Amino acid sequence: MEAKVYNMQGKEAGKIELPENIFGLKWNADLIHQVITSMQSNARAGTAHTKGRGEVRGGGRKPWRQKGTGRARHGSRRSPIWRGGGVAHGPRAEKDYSKKISRSMRRKALFVALSRKFKDGEIVFMDSLSFKVPKAKQALAFLSALKISRKRNAALVALPAAHMPTARSFSNFGNVAVEDVRNLNPVSVFSKKQLIIADPKIAIDIFSKKI
């Protein structure tokens, strides 16, 4: 498997051989669905919480006597039907949304996602991608050279290592995200239309170490 490698001016700078076990796997919808839904569930904070009638203030005495008033009988102001009372069947913070998923499943799902992106022509390999200082103008020129769409969720830039000037150059673009290659996962890969991988040889070495 061969792929073209481009420079920062958007011109072809060579080719690279891609390993079949990373960029040539068959599509597995069941695996991708299971891994992505599990990762999204694990990312849920589960902090939504409402107070029940046993947690709200008040309700120390009966609002009025049981009989003789002509009104409906009530035993506490903390009842859910009262304003300021507890919430019935509301979300509770003690609920755990986490799901277990094995490391091998996450790893294979990443390679299946990369293979699907490559097959669909949505991966761009760059010989290098680095800005000396944060410059949004240079980042815009780079995206224009690669003909990256300005639409929502346009591109994910994967760098071989964290580089603050380069990351900050894209920070003004809401449709472009920057991530380290070692942190790529199926959720991030499918979150953007195009995947731009800088220094593909280093990226492949990082992927190979996961096998």
C-alpha cells in the first residue's frame, strides 16, 4: 500500500509505504459502534443530580390539620407536588455510565477507523508540519493549499509530538482540531472529515508500538 506525501505548500513531496495491518483492515461496524459508544459513556461525568423529598429543606411539621379545613390533606411541604419540594424520578449523581472495553478492542477499532479513512481518501500525509511562532495566517494558507473545506468539522491535525506554536496557529479555527498521534482514538478520528498526519514515518512507528 502506497500513499502520497505532501509538503506544506500542498505539493507532492514523495510517497510512503503503509502497513496493511494499520491502514488496510476491513470495515467492522459492530466493533466501531461498541468502542465509540463505550468511550462516549466513559466520558460522561454523571454529575446531574436532583434532590429527593428527603434532601430538601422544610417539612418539619404538617402544613395544616388533617380534617376540617376543606383543603386536600398534606403531610409535608417536601412532597414533589409542592413548589420547593423534592423532585420525583429525577437524575441522580450516583449513576455510573462507565463501560468496560479491552485495550485490544480499542487498538483494533483505531486501526479499522484509520483504514476506513484511508479507503475513503480522507487522510492526508505531510512530510512535516511545524510553525516557528503561532500564526493563524500561515495556518490558513496551509489549509488552503491542501484544499481543506472551511465547513464544520473540517480537519483533525495529528502531530508526532506536542508543539505549542503549531497547535496555537490552528486555535482560532473552530472547524480544525490538533491532537498528538499517540492520543488518536476512533472518536477523534471520526470527529472530523479530514485527517492530516504529519511525519507519517514517526506516526507509523507509534501505531506499530501499539500492536
